[in-house]
Amino acid sequence: MTITTDHRFLRALRREPVDMTPIWIMRQAGRYLPEYRATRARAGSFLALAQTPELACEVTLQPLERFALDAAILFSDILTVPDAMGLGLHFVEGEGPKFAHPVRSVADIDRLGVPDPETKLRYVMDAVRLIRRELNERAPLIGFAGSPWTLACYMIEGEGSASFARAKALALENPQAMHRLLEVLARSVGAYLAAQAAAGAQALMVFDTWGGLLMPAMFREFSLRWLAAVVAQVHAQAPGVPITLFSKGANAHLEALADTGCNALGVDWTIDIGAARERVGARVALQGNLDPAVLAASPEAIRSQARAVLDSFGAHPGHVFNLGHGITPDIPPEHVAVLVDAVHEFSRNR
Amino acid sequence: MTITTDHRFLRALRREPVDMTPIWIMRQAGRYLPEYRATRARAGSFLALAQTPELACEVTLQPLERFALDAAILFSDILTVPDAMGLGLHFVEGEGPKFAHPVRSVADIDRLGVPDPETKLRYVMDAVRLIRRELNERAPLIGFAGSPWTLACYMIEGEGSASFARAKALALENPQAMHRLLEVLARSVGAYLAAQAAAGAQALMVFDTWGGLLMPAMFREFSLRWLAAVVAQVHAQAPGVPITLFSKGANAHLEALADTGCNALGVDWTIDIGAARERVGARVALQGNLDPAVLAASPEAIRSQARAVLDSFGAHPGHVFNLGHGITPDIPPEHVAVLVDAVHEFSRNR
């Protein structure tokens, strides 16, 4: 398989000069697109869509047909790993993900093993191979996983939560048990990401969606430490494949996140990306960080805010433009075209 | 009316030495208390509870009967001001606040005036006077209001929102109109807080609940600027009454928030309060910042995390212990007693 390494997205992740700033959009294959909603309806359920390689491939490619995006991201869910561990992932319409068998005891933790990606998560690997073939080098493909802490949150609560107080209580009351859980998750996530790279993913990303809910000392102990373990395993098992960490709401920890050895950091929209670059930009590329809500405003506002993010980052290498969080279902697709074109236009040959 | 100025809570707000660190808890009069739920049931609705001075007084005092708290906070809602402006506040069970007449046009904005607190918000002023009398100097009384930006968010959306994209879009597309709205809100909030002080509130607080959802440039323009206007008006109309600003999720802006001239800043739990103190502690007191989820853990964990916050702040003047956000309904009241007693015990004569 040919590995295209000179695409501007991969160059930016390596902090090499680019002809224009690359852009992709978190959740770009999503409900704001009518063609996504049509495929989703045909699939019958979100899980059927994610678990059928042909359908996952179809929705992964849809946004690239419409917009001049610089990367595709595997259509999947962050909870595939705990599902493969036997927790029984399912989705209740309008309520989000749930596990049939949440982790409720130390015995539940001790029962968990590292799922083999090519057997237990074969549908993901098949999707990666198919997408990579269908992309035919048009754009690089990003693989991804949830972070150990974020997966642990869902596994312990059994579903989403505003505070994940149950997961935090386990961490505070029995840190040894929590670390056993995080350790098996880190090994599972590392193996899963390395397998995605082996199947064709050219860049990898870890979503630490709930790291930012932690007090700093707990973030360092329960989120950061195991992100670093994942990064080390990926570098060992998939050398040369860049890995991006995104801990939403954890801007207090950018330096420590860069110290994990990751190649890039996702940044949410609550700090100036220029300030983030000054703090860590000599070590990592940065991805971000337009407020997703800006896409609900007028084309003029979208263009001016896109320019503001580019200006804040400045004419330095190592910027992958993105939103600071996933695109929401209410956004008109035309507004995404406005953003993608504005980012390319304003950053060309600067 | 006697003004008690030597209570440790008021001393801490002035960054004077105290015998032990004062503590109060955001939403301390709330659903986690069975006696609150009983009064709430008797009132028939949340609004009836908030709008009947005798009932508001009753629930305000309930947590002080149980715990050795160092301040009472008026039981009310942050949306009383827009309601007094004619927007028609109501609560839909399980859905949160809604306005019957949201702001949907520039004409809607131009129609708004500053409500006179002693007529349009008389029930709040009566509650303040009654609570102050019933407290009988046991503890100082805190009055509060929502920030101009936060009120504008609800007024424009008509209800709560994950992103307040409609409010952000107005700010981006028609900043002049947004500033007209924020200006009338700032004058209204300033007058309302000054009136609460005149009625007996010994400290004031502004909850900028949604400021942290903004990109930094928008935070400075649409939230911070009007917080500063409120602070200036309160200092002019209620001289000597300390005012605390709490912009949740806006830790990037602590220095700028301190520059408003406020007396104290609330701090959420995602930064070390010691780091916050190093950044701004020479100018303002700090309130915070235990993760509310810690109260769901064991008494041992609560005690050790309380100690960690106290140790992080260190033996400096100017700390008001609190959670980093409101207490949640699932917390056992005994856990609050553990926290309050631990904070007093660990900080005594240090």
C-alpha cells in the first residue's frame, strides 16, 4: 500500500511548511449532512452504521465529496473498545450510549482483557482498509480511539453523565483498582490504534473527552499518565504514524500533554491558539480551534472568525485547522463550505 | 441595621487574617436536602418558592441549621432580572427555565428597560430583608445576580442550550445590538445588586455561568467588559460591599477578571487554586474550588481532597472555601458536614 506522506495534512502534523493550512472537521461525517442521515436511516441504527464496513466507508467519504477537506476520519465510535471487551454497547434513541454490563466491582475490572483488534474489532479494521482503498490517496485517513480515562468513565457509569461522579469516586477511593482498569484500557487502545495504522490509517487521534472534568492532580494521575502510555505504545508499534491528543477543557495541561511525546494536540476554543502555540508550539503541531457555534452564524462571521484563528496562530508551521469540538447537527452544510474555502484562501502562500 | 464586618467570611473577602478558612457551598439551599424538597413541595413550584419571601427565607436558612457554614446565600434564581423586564420566566419540569417572550429582534432589545428593584423585584428585596432579620448576625448574607452575558444567552435562546449558538451568532453578526442588550442588562444587574445590598446583603456575587463558552476575544468583548461595568456600578452605589465574580470555565481570563476591580473571583476545579492565587492573589480573594463530584465519594476522600485544596492555596489570606460549581442533588447531606468540618479543622490557626 502506498503511503502518501507529502499531503499538507501530514506535513502540518510534522510541522513542515505547507502551501495552505489543512482543515478537517471533527464529526465531519455526521447528522448535519442529509446524505449521512439517509445512509443512517438505511442502516437502521447508529451501531449498524458503525459496524458495517461498507456503510462506515460510505459516510466517511461523504464530506469529502462536498468539501475540499484535507483529511478523512474513520466513521466509528469511541466506545468500540469497551464493547469488544464484552460490556455490551447499545444506543438508546435520544439518550446516547449505554453499556449492558458496566464495571461495578473490582472483580469486573479483573475480568477484562485486551481485545485482539483483528478478531474482536474486525469490522473497524475492515472499514479502515476499505476506506483507504476508496479514498485512493485523495486525502489521508485518520484513525481514532477514546482515551483510557474517558472509556473508564463510561464503563463505570454505564452511560453518559454530567459529572462522572461514580468514576471519580472509584479513582479517589480505590486508585489501585482504577489504575488496573486504566492499564488494560491503555494497552487495548494502544493495540487498537496500532492495528488501525497497520490497516491503513495514516494518522491517529485520541479523544480524551472527559479528561477536562478532572481536578489537575487527578488529571495528571488518571488521564495524562495513561495517555502517555498509549502514545509510547503507538510510537513503538506504529513508528512514524503521527498521533494527536485532544483533552477537551484541559488547557491548563498543554505543556504536560506535549510532554507525552505526541505529535499534535487538539485545542478547544476557550484559549487563543496563538497563546497555545507560544506555550507548546516548538514541540507539537496544534489542531483547532474555532468555536463550533460560529458555524451557525452568517458566512461573513464565519470568514472573519476563521481569519482570526489563522491570524492568532500566525505564519508558523504546525497548524491543522479544525473546530474546537465536533460540528453540531443544526449547521447548514453550505456554512462548512464557507469555512473550508476561507481557511484555504486566507492561508495560501503566507 | 447592624453590619457585622468581622465575620471570617467578610474578612477573607477583604484578604484579612482569619481564625479558620470560611466555607459556603454553591447551591447549598438545594435539592440534596430533604427539608428543601419538603418546602419546595409545599410551595408547589420552583418559582413560587423563589417568589415567596417567607419560603425563600426558610430554604436559605436550612443549610445553616445543619452545617457550620460561614455564609448564607439568598435563595433565588439568576433569571429574575429578565423576568422583571417582561420576558415571562417559567420552569418546565425536568427541562429548566424558559422565557415566554425571548429576545428575537433588535426591536425586542430596544423595548427593554431597567426594572426598578423595589417595585418589579420587590419579592427579592423582601426576601433579603427577612433573611437578614432571621439570620440575626449568625452569618453574613450573600446576594447575587446572573451576569449580563449569561442573562443575554438565556434571553436570546429563550431557554438553556448546550452552545448558545443563537446568542453567539447575534454577537458576531450584530455586535452593536448585542452591546445595547448587554448595556441595559449591566445597568439592571448593577441596580439590582446595589438594591440587595441596601436591603441587607453583606456581600454580592455575579454568576457568569456561560462566559466560559466564549472564544477569548468574544469573552473580553461580550462578557468581561460588562462584568466590569457591573462591578463599577456596585462599587459606586453600594460602597464597601465586596463583590465576587465567577466565570465558570474562564480560567484563561483570571488576570483580566481581577482587573475589573472585583473583590474576589470564583474559581472552578480545573486549575489548582494555588496556581490561581499566584496569578491574581495579590489583588483579589479567591473562592473555590473542590470538584463537586468529590462529595459523592467517601468521607475519607472528601477530607483528603479538602486538605489538598487548602494546601494548594497555602497559608495566605483571602481564601473562601467552596466547590468549583454547585452541589448536585445526589449528594448525601452527611457528606457536606464532613467537608465543612474538615475545612475548619484543617485550616484552624495555621
